[in-house]
Amino acid sequence: MSKIIIQNMYFHYAEYFQTVFEDVNLTLDTDWRLGLIGRNGRGKSTFLKLLHGSLIPDKGNVVKQVNTEFFPYEINTNYRVTLDVLKECIGNLKTMEDTMEEIIVSEDKNRYQEYQEILEQYLEFDGFQMESRILREIALMNLPEEILTRNYEVLSGGEKTRLQIIAMFLRNNAYVLLDEPTNHLDLEGKRLLADYLKQKKGFLVVSHDRSFLDEVIDHVLSFNKSDIEIEKGTFTSWKENKDKKESYESRTEAKLVREIKALHNQSVLKRDWASSAEKTKNNHGKFERSSGSRAAQFMMHAKRAEDRVKKNLEDKNKLLQNFEVAKELEIKQKSLEGYTILRVKDLSFGYDGGILFSNLNFKVAVGDRIWVRGKNGSGKSTLLKLIAKHLESDCINYFDEIQITESFQEPLWNSGYVTDYIIEDSKRHQIYELCGLFDIPTETLLRPIETLSGGEKKKLDIARALVCENQLILLDEPLNFMDIYFREQLEKAILQYQPTIIFIEHDEWFGNRVATKIITLD
């Protein structure tokens, strides 16, 4: 067991004057399966980068006795076979093997010292046992053995994610930092990753997926509105404790408000009496000395009441500092005469001779909320692009000149400023207003878009889509990167306003709640 100790840590992004952390003090046990939660823009990814060392604190220290490994990461290698790529990800093991083989074949005595140095490094990585260790981890992740012989480039995104995570756990003395590992994983991929992580100890995972967190973590690190807390338990136990605390604080606040009002009225009354007694004393002189005594008593009672008001106000201000609420979202859609919006008849589609789906038939009616499900690579995103007319097809009939708005996996705006894309003041104001509901202040939207967090970019993209006039909304994985409060906000709005919508989502809780129809692509 080892610790990561954070001492008096301060950090800000100088280019846009944003303070992220002030005087943070934490001790993390590297045996914990730790879940990091918090709203978008709270600095979760920044925190992981500070732990990893890719960002340096302005002040304070991060003291660690382990090597941190960060996901996601880029793979830069010329190797193509998956086993070779995996060895390179673990520690350039394939390069070491090839170099040692080259020296042996060359019989170049001048390189024997180089060979010895590489061999020592190879042994440090347990290189001769690594293939058997890889096979064991592959089995734990429920991946087929034959995947190691395939070309890495043709693997699905979910397969690559799981292999990269395996490589991280096989590195020496590794404490693994996982930033949103379930993004873009299908339901089966999430389940397999959860089963794998349950068998590990010593990692920190950032995720907004409630079910996934409950499966894999035993401690919660919560970035709250006013502080940072660590609590033993799952996401559900943390949320239950948070709700209980806020319920108690709400009742206490209501009681204090009532007391403050009563004490204020009492103070005003006592001061009025004191003023009246003082006037009586002044009018009657020595014959009304008792009036002066009563005036002093009334003033003393008034002062005591005011002191209690002050204390109650101080106590009240300490309450509900971390209270979070999802503001109410309204989804507007233009009315459309008739019932059916579009019909898909015998739709087949594929790329490079491969078929994604065939003979697909369905219709979309006003008020339908259609959940498109399926494994990674089954053609879900392609189907939405066909409906949005980004890809051509003669098999989709639109029953009117309907207006379609969409938010796909990659935000439409990735760089520059919001003002570069929206010149019209009223439309820009609508976007700012929506983003405000999503807990993104206007001053954040004045920064370059590339400086926003992944969740903030996604929220901005959804706001962009929702302000467009439409009769049909297409959403491709709208909950990727999104905090729990946004998930609840979007779910509530869809159920309340019942827009016509087709969406792809791997969050079963959300899909089961809002969908009226399901299309499954195999």
C-alpha cells in the first residue's frame, strides 16, 4: 500500500485566467478503487493530469510513490499486429526484442554492452513472462486469444479501449488513471470492462455512468461546489448520504429562517419599547427613573435578539453550500401537420463492400422517441447520418420538408469562438441562456472553444442543436462526458415536452426511461 499526497495545491490556466484549484490537501490510498465525480468544468481531467505530471501545480506538491498511467493515450508505433502493439504500449518491449535479435544475428561484439543494457531493462518489465501475462489479462477482459494476431487498425474502438487498459495494468508499479473509459463503449463493452476492473485494485476512474461506478468503485472522490470530499462506498451510497445531508440541512435552514424572522420582529419590538421608555424618562425627569431602567433592559433584549439573528445567519450560510440542482430545460419543436414524419423501407447500407445493416424498415411518427441500439460497429451512427441526409439513400421517404437538427458524437464547433459561428445576437443569446441552464456561465463561453472541457463542448453542441428550428432531433450518444445533473435534466425535459427524437445511447437507465420505440442493429 502506498499513498499519493497532495499538499497545498494551487492551479490555474493562465491563458484565460481561470482558477481551478486553491489550497487542495488530500491523501489518496493507491489500493482504493476510487471514483472521481463532479459536474462538468470542475477540473476532473485537470486533476488527473496534475497527478500524472503532465500539468504542474502553480504552488504546492503532489507526492507519489507509484508510477501513474493515464487513459486515454495516443499510440505511436509502426507495428501492426495487435500483440506487438500491446507490447509497445506496455514498455516498448517489441522494440527491445527486435533490437536484441538484431544484435545476436549481427554477432557485432561492439554492441554486446548495448545488448546487456536492453536485456536488463527487458527483465525489469518481466519481458520473458509478458506474453503469458497478456494472455491471462485477455481472458479476464473476455477477449478472444486470436485478437492478438489481428491487425490492430481494424479492431473496433471498444476493443482498442479494452486492450489499452490491459496494457496500462501490465506496466511496472502502475497506478492507473482512467478518464471517461466508458465513452463510446457499447453496453456489452461496459459490462466487460466493469467485470475486469472489479478484479483490480489501485485505480482512479472519472465517470458519470452511475451503474458502471456502482460496479467498480469502493471509494468516492467528490468535487463539490465548495469543497472536495472523500467517502468510502459506491456512487449510490454517496448519493444517498448526500441527499440525506441536504434534506437535513434544508429542514435546518427552514427552521433558522423562521427563527431569524421571529428574532428580527422581537428586536424591532424591543427597540420600539426602549425608545418609548426613553421618551417617558425625558418627559418626566427624576419622577420616572424606572423608565430609564426599562429602556436599558429593552435595549439589552434587543441586542441579544440581534446577536442571535447574526449567529443564525452565520449558521444558515454554512448550510447547503454543496447543494446542486438541475435547472428546468424546455425543448421546443415546430408543430407538424400529419402523423408520419418519415418512412424507411428496405434500407441496406455498408462501406467498402461490407454490409452494416440490410432490409431495415420502420417509420417515425410525431412524438416518437426512438432508441437505436446495437454493438459498436453495427451502423448506428451511419443510420443517423442517412436520416440527416449527410449520406445519400433512396430508401428514406420524408413526408414533408421537415427540419432536422442533430448533435453527433464529435461537436460541430471544436475551435475558435462561439461568435465565429453565430453572428445573430438573438440566436447567440439563446445559446448562452441554454448553456446557463447546463451550468456553463457566459464568461466560460467567451473563451476559445478548445479550452472547454469535453463535457462543456458537448453541452455547447447540444445547445446549438436545440436552438435550431426543427421537427426532428437526432442525438448520437448525447450523454458522453455529461455529468449526472445534465442526464437528469435532459431526461426530464424529454419526458415533459415529448419531442420527436431519434437517439443513440449506451446508458440503459436513460434509454429505458425515455424511449417509446427501440431499433436494434445486430
